[in-house]
Amino acid sequence: MATTNTFRITAQCIDLLKQTILPQTLEIENGIITRITPATDEACTTFLLPGFIDAHVHVESSLLIPSEFARMAVVHGTVGTISDPHEIANVLGVFGVEYMLRNAAKVPFHFFFGAPSCVPATVFETAGDTIGPEGVEYLLKRPDIWYLAEVMNYPGVLNGDPDMLAKIAAAKRCGKPVDGHAPGLRGEEAMRYASAGITTDHECFTLEEALDKIKAGMFIQIREGSAARNFDALHTLLGSHPENVMLCSDDKHPDNLLEGHINVQVKRALALGYNLFDVLRAASWNVKQHYNLPVGMLQLGDAADFIEIDSIENFNILGTWIQGEQVAAHGKTNIHHHQEVPENRFHSRTVSTDEIFLQAQEGHLRVIEALEGQLITRELHLPARCNAEANVVSQPDQDILKIVVVNRYHDAPPAVSFIKNLGLKKGAIASTVSHDSHNIIAAGCSDEEIVRAINLLMISQGGLCALDQDEEHVLALPVAGLMSNDDGWEVARRYIHLDAFVKEKLGSPLRAPFMTLSFMALLVIPQLKLSDKGLFDGSTFRFTSNWAE
């Protein structure tokens, strides 16, 4: 990836290690900073600083393959990502991880992939493949795998699950850190979870939870993604515990990636008055140190990985360099597009309305309550509405919609439940991006529209879909049913059009309706979720009935 380019650049250089800002000239040869000399203030009208590193992200959630993600991210000053490929791994197993590695190697960008620890995430859902302890160790022994990715099965850790502990032990043998995922875990249980060797967490949604985990010795990754947004709850850690904090996005849809990346959190933190060096260390140095990354920090002998901004106050990204190559300039990417051959695992069939019939029973309906900006949900008990055939149906006027998950890997009966707060007034939406097993998930105002949306995705073998009686829109995702291999800006344009249709025509008030829908199948985050096998209570980690007393 290093170039034979030799050049000089003069600017005010922000040194995070010495905590200084000095006018300097950098000399770069073959991608390495070979000399740093003083310069005059008059020659320095811009600022240089280390490039940003996203401390935890699933590239697949951008709906883009890695090379396209990189093309868009460098525009915002991102030079690297700690990337968990467990989305594609749940569809294609180890082969899917290797697919990401091969594509990522084609572009000048620092992708630091992990070995997925939970494929599938739980035994309560159907994934396309599995990765056991042997597969995890195989990946961890590779030099291009940097860590054990988020250990979502925190009950398994606390209860001594042999497979989970074997994966953590493999990471320790390979000398690689272990990422965590334990929403809501506090006190003694957080201590026990961390003591197993788990070093980070990006799921904190309250400051008290984050402080408990810092006390347990963990690093907190402040997340600001397309659906889960925890910056407002956690940003005070940048002032109180700057050495224990990193910045991450976790899941970033293409429309949001078009607007910005880690730079957005940096600007928000600076606007709140936090120390410049503390904020920039959370966006780069802390990540580099924790994961032992070969990313430059504007030091003599470092790789020339840095960004240029107009001023600390405005923080507009003027250029991004990775190993001495200028990969972005003035809002334009210099990385070339790479077309990939799609790989997928998908069993197509036609689903009928008879398959999503839910027989009325006595008692109240157990309903998933989606929460804006959160991955957690609540459990509601609400009156059911039935048609003449005693089929429980959606209540758009009460914002209670039928939600369905269909196994995309082989024939199986769909799972049916109900959800509140999607806000659709008409129509239906569906997606094959449904964490983490990525079966088809759909919700809508009528059984007929739900089934139409599901069957459109059966035809395309993966993607996002939204429709009403008059219109149908599908964004195809041929790579594992998760990603497009098209130009990132074009994918973002199509996603924006689809998102606008859901909000303006179907009525959803959510910031990211498709991202919110996708997490309604993520069983490892409480409280109520829906897998292809049924309604699941994440607080007790067992299936539950659609009916409550």
C-alpha cells in the first residue's frame, strides 16, 4: 500500500503525544515521515493531525463492500476501522470473512478486521453458517485478523459456556484483544464479564453503566450510528476518563456516511468545550494503542497517515493521506472503484398470507416497543385487533404493526409478532439486513402488503424494500443480501430515495426506519425481539408467547 511518492507539507502540526501545536514541515518518502523541521507561522495556514480510526464498525451496515466504504470514509478524514465482519459471517461463514479481507486489500485504507466470536449470535435463530472455536482460532492466527470481535453472548461468558470460553482462550493464546458487547450489564456481573478477558464495550446506553465497566477495566467506545446514538448520554467521559474512551459508529447507513463519520463526533465534542487533545486521542491514539495498530500518529518514522483541516474551529477536512498517498482532497475521493463478484446464500420461495396468520387468544398482545436512537426495546401488553377470521391484524391507527421474520436459508414457517413505534400509516417495509442472522424481516399495515414486500426480496435474493398499493421500491443487495457492489454515492442516492419514500409516503417518523427494523431481530439486546423461530425475551434469554395475561 505504501507509495514511492516523495513530498513535503507545511502546516500547524497537532502532536497528540506531546500535546503541542507547532508550525512544522513534514518530509515524506515512500509513505514514511522521514523528517520534521520547524516552520514559520506565516507558512502555516492549515492544520495536520492523525487520521481518524472508527473503534468499532460493521462495514456491511453501510450496504457497501469494504472498498466502497473506504472511498466514502476517507473524505471525512477516516484512515482506518476496527471492523467486525460478523454480518457476512452469519451468512457465509469463514468464506465471508475472507471475501471481506480480499476486497479490503485492494484499496489504500487501514481495515483491521476481527474474528467473529458469535456466528450465529445465539442458538435461538437460524444463520447461514457457523464458526466454532476451531474456525475462530484459524482466523485469529492470520496476520490480517487483529482481535476477537464483539462477544455478544454475554450470558455464555457469565455461565461458563465452553465454546465461548474456548474462543476467548484462543484470542489470549494469539495475543489479540477481545471486544465486548454487554448492554445493561453492571456491577458484579460487569466485573465478571471483564475478568474473562474482555476489554471493550460499545453498548452502554447510560453513563452509570459506562462507569461500572470502566471500573471493571474496560474501554468504552462511544457510539453514534444510524440507529443507536449514545453520544449524548456518554460524552462527559471525554472529560472525566479520556484515557478510557474511543469513538465509534457501529452501524452506519450510506446516507449518513455521505454526511460524515468520526469527524462528526469530533466536531460535536469540541463544540461542547472538551479538550482538543483528549477528543483527538479518543478518535485515533487510544484505538491505535489498544489494538496495537500500525497507523501513523504524525511522529518521525511513522507511516504518513494524517489529515489536513482548515481550522480547529471549523474542522473542515481538506485532505486525507494514507501511507503517503493522498486518498481524498476537498470532498472528493481518490480511491478507485472495484467491482466484485457477488456471493450469497439464499433459498427463494413464495410466502402466502396464510403463513403469517396469528390466531387470536385470550389476554393481551405482547408487543415490541421500538425506541428511537436505541437498540434496546420494551415489552408492552396491548389489546389485540382481529378480523372476521380471528386473525390478529395490524392497527396502523394505534401504530401497532404485524412484524414477520422468514428464514432465508431453507423452508420454515415464518415467525409473527407485533411492534409499536415504526409509525407506518400505510404499506410495508422489508429487509434481508436483520441482525445478526439476516433472515427476511418485514412489517406493515396489512398482511397482503407484508407478504408482497417479502416476496419482492425473495425475487431479488436480498435487499431493502418498501411499498404501498401504488408503488414498489427495491434496493438490491446481491453481496450476501447485505451489500451492493455499486458505486457508494449511487447506493447512497438510492437509499436516500427509499428512505424518503418510507418517511414521506408511508409515514414513519423514525430517523432510520430500516436500521431500526433490522435490529428487531437482534436477540442479544433486550428486551423483546423476533427471530425466525419466534418471539424472544432477551432479559430471560428464552422464547416467550405472543400473549400475556
